[in-house]
Amino acid sequence: MNKIESIKIRMELDNMPDTSYLGEYTDEMSDYVIERHSEKYVKHMTESEIDDIPRRGNEYRFFKPYAAGEPEGTRRYYRYGRMDLKRMEALNRGDWGHIGIHAEARILVNGIGQTVTSMGLYGVESDSGKGYLREIAKEELVGLKSALTELNVDMTNFDDLKDTALNEEEA
């Protein structure tokens, strides 16, 4: 029967995250955009006023926040919008990033080593709390267990290897 040799939790950089939940940079003037460097909301600017806004290299001048889905123009939209801009700027500075988390098992199939992985969850903010990252890891282990069961792998040592993987992930 197929046997599990080891289980690991893998966290890796997500190179193509979806950041639309924060907002988007733009050079187009529209209502309810934030001028990036002053962090002030602006609207109804002329082309010459837009041209007067300083730009660093090829950076966009404005940021259109998602603002937690709040209605545009409300106080909450302005407050959340500024938070979104600060979060996006911190991402650009490399203060945090997006990661993917998956569980991985090394198994022996007829004496040949194979690797089986869970589906993985990507787009996770790297500065999320340890408890949240641990919960994701546990969910990925559930997916891995299901995949291994489908492959008719001997599961007698799964729980011990799972616990070891979770403890290593915390270290």
C-alpha cells in the first residue's frame, strides 16, 4: 500500500495577486479619487491642474479606492479609501506582500517517491496574524487528507505527520 513519508506546510510568494479589493491606480480624473502624494480627495480638475500634480517617474497620479464597498462620497468611504491607499503604498514599498499556502505530502507509490499537494490558497496577506495563517494551513491539511484518501494512501501516520508539520510551520 502507498505510504506517507512526510507532510509539510508551504508558504510561497504570490507573484500575481489581485489587489482590486484595495482599489486601483489611475491617471484618469473622476469623482472620488485620491491624489496619491497629498492623500487628499480631488474632483473636477482641469487638465492643466492635473498636469501640475507632481509625478515620480511613471507613477500614476491618483488612486481610486474600493473603500470596503462603502457608497462614494460618504465619510466612511473617505476614511476607508485613505486606509486602502496607505495599504497599497505599503505593498509597493515591500512592507508586506501576498502569499500562497498549501499542504504537501511526500508519499511512496510502489517504492517510487511522489509529491501530492492540496489546492492551496493564494492572495493571503503576508502580515496576517499567525492564528489566521494557522487556520489556513489546517484547511489545506483537510484538502490534502482528502486527496491522499482518494489515492488509497495508508493514513495511519497522517495525524502525527500533520501535527509535526503544523509545529514546524510555527517555528
